[in-house]
Amino acid sequence: MNRTVLALWIAATLASPAFAGGPLFVDVTDAAGVGDTGNGKGVAFADIDNDGDWDLYVSNKGGANRLYRNDGGGTFTDITAEAGDNLGDAGFCMGSVFFDYDNDGWVDLYLPKGGRYEIEANRLLKNVNGRFVDVTETAGVGSKAFTYAAAAADYDNDGYLDLYLANYGVGAQNQLLRNNGDGTFTDVTDRAGVGDRSWSWMAVWGDVNGDGRPDLYVVNGRYPAGEPNRLYVNNGDGTFRDASREAGVADGNWGLGAAFADVDGDGDLALFVSNYVGPTALYLHDGTGRFTEAAGRAGLADEGWGKGPAFGDIDHDGDLDLYEGDCKVANQLYRNDGGAAFTNVAGDNPAVRCEAVRTKGTAFADVDGDGDLDLYVVNWGVENRLLRNTTDDGNWLKIRLTGTVSNRMAVGARVWVRDGPRLAAVADLQTSSGFCAQPPQELHFGLDAGRTYTVEVRFPSGARKVVEDVRPGQVLTIEEPGGLAAR
């Protein structure tokens, strides 16, 4: 680790109060070299050069975007200028997403342009051995809608990642672009039945009913009354069913961000919605496809100006904590005390609050490779922040997946971690979460270093793999059984 970085971390640790019963986040922005000051919107983590650590892309709504290469140990170099076509795009860029659309093992990048001018189009940049090449025209994905965010998933489980575009504005319709497997895409919105015409800000994929097919949640909102969000359940035949109202998640406030996570440890995905106008919402899943709003009793009934939620086990106690960006007042950090009972501990560490700053996208990622989750916060017009987690223990397990029959990134896979017969954790591998944010393509679990665990993976193809006697404190890579023959 760079000596200057280490010295700054130690000094900040000695000067800052610790959370009661939790970790301490230390601001290392300047030392890490990622304090972009643009009109920040989106954050996306991916390993663009396949060197094993998480690189960072920042999308700005006006001003140049930034691509930061992780040089190891949590220090970064801005490589925007030399890494390829249009990476420093100075248009209106929002929720960009990395996804390996051609299954060549190199993550590609899709840029939603946000419609600064009517003639602007979204861009697809193909990663060729670490250098990005614009292939928008040949791929057929240059939508000129006002796209706020993009989310990738293999909705038809054919082994290739498709794109959903959350579009915003009067008369706009969201779009589902099907990957044809030959480097091109086809707009299948109408056939699939997911062409929401609300003002959409974000879309997140998650297997709500546990059937192995990705379902879709779309976050909508228009001042001042808001618009209902949409939950589209995947029928498995290329079409979706709008189950928003029957599932109980047609939140009618002005929503901006959403995240799926198993916050109560019951083995299925709950849903958190950040509302810009109206209270936040936590929808707990009963296992049958229906949800109950529980933010009040969970301690999450904040009526701030919510934008960027991110879940992660920050203190390695086995349950998922929540960070929520706020666009007006101050950000919040909620410690999960077990069973979806949360306590706001932001006051114990002022660095996470970003008071009087307009925070946008946020994401947890272990950028320095020490096993705990660090936090990147995108801000509007002021410096973004990288906050290092100093938990620094061995009570963690990180799982990386490789698809062979399924899509190469294994997006949509579900992982169960068991301690004997007891379910310790469950998580889905996703490309989008929160607001204009992409977490890294690995699953992070807080686990007792003194025990061993069984890990089971269900890949999108339906293939399963079980690994027994897994000890925490390691990065475990699991490859899908079945080989490449199916593609």
C-alpha cells in the first residue's frame, strides 16, 4: 500500500469517532485520486482490465465523465483520455452500466445520454482488451430517448445480456433491447409488455418469486404528485406481467432509487424505495410474491430527499446495512440490528453525511481488497467522496461467478450461504441498484471467520453448483458447470 495513503488513513482513524458496535468510515478521497467535481449522477464499478480489482466510472450530467483505473490498494489513475472512444463524453450522462454483451470476458460499457439535445444518442462502447471502441451504430442501441438509467439482465435466459432503458419525459416510453447474440440488439418492448410511459428514473432487476427468471422494478416520479412504480413479473416466454398493485409495491410517490436485498434474513428479496418527495418505503416479501410496507417499524421512515440507496454488510455481523443518499439535507447510514430493525448511526461518523450536498448515486465496493466494504458517493457540483471502511477483520467472504452456459458475467445467478442447516445469507448478482449505480460484480457476505460454510449457486441456466467447507477471509471464484458447448 502507498505510504502516503496509509499515513492519511491512520491519521483519519485516530481523529474520528467510531460507530457504536460498527465500523469506522474514513475519507480517503484525495489520497485515492477519485474526487471528481463534475455534475455527478452515476457510479459504476467493474474490472475493466481483468486484473482482479474494481475500477470506477463516474457519469456526469454536463461536463466530462471519468474512468478511474484501480492501481491496487485503493489508489486510482484517471485514464479517461487514453482508454478509448467517448469515455469522457461531455453530454448529459446518467446511469451508465458495464455489461459483457458479447461474452468475451471483457466488460463493455453503455452510456445513457439523458437527452441534452434531441439529436444525442446513447452509446455502446465495446471493451477490446482494455480499450473501448464505439460500436453503437452496428449494435443498433443508439436510442435518442431521454434515458436516465440502463440496467442489464438476461431476461430470456438465452446466455446473452439484454438492456432495459428507463426513459424520462413527456411521452417517453421505456425500452427493452434484446441481445441477438451476434453483436446486435432488437427493440422488443411492445412484445414484452414493459413499455412504461411514466417518467422513469431507475430500473432494477431481481428474481422476486424465486423461479430463476429476472423480474423488473421500474421507479417513476413526476413533481409534485408522483407516479406509481411498476413491478413486471417475468412470464418465462419473453413477456412480462404488471404485478405492481397485487404485489403491493406500486409506490405512488416521486421515486428516484430502489434496491432489492434480503434485509430480514428470510431467504427472499425485500425492496427498498428512495423517494425524492414522500417517505421512503421498505417492502418486506412474504415469500409468495406479495410485499408489506414496513419502513416505520424498521426505523427507516425518513422523509428527506432520497436518491441513492445502497445495501451492504458494513460491520460483518451477518445482516445488510443501508446507506441512503439525500439530495437536500444529509445522507443516512442505517445499521441493521437484525431482522430488519435499523438504527441510524450516521451521527457517529460525520464523514458519511455529506451535509448540505446534493448526493446522487452511491455504491459499496471493496476497492482496496482488504475484505470490507468501502463506499463511493457521487455529489453534484462538489467533490465526490471515497470512504474507506476500517473494519479490517477476517469475517467476510467474497464470491465471484463465471457463466459458461449462462451469460459470462453470471448476472441473475442466486447464491445461498448456509451454516449447517441454517441459511446464513442469500443474494442475487445484479448490474444495477439504487440510483444510477452499479455495484461490483461480486457478492460480499459478512460471516464468522471461525466457522465453515456451504455455498450453493443457481446459475441463470438453472445449473447448480455446491461448494462445501468454505472458510471466510477469501475470494471464492465459482464457474458454472456445463462448459461452453451450449453457446
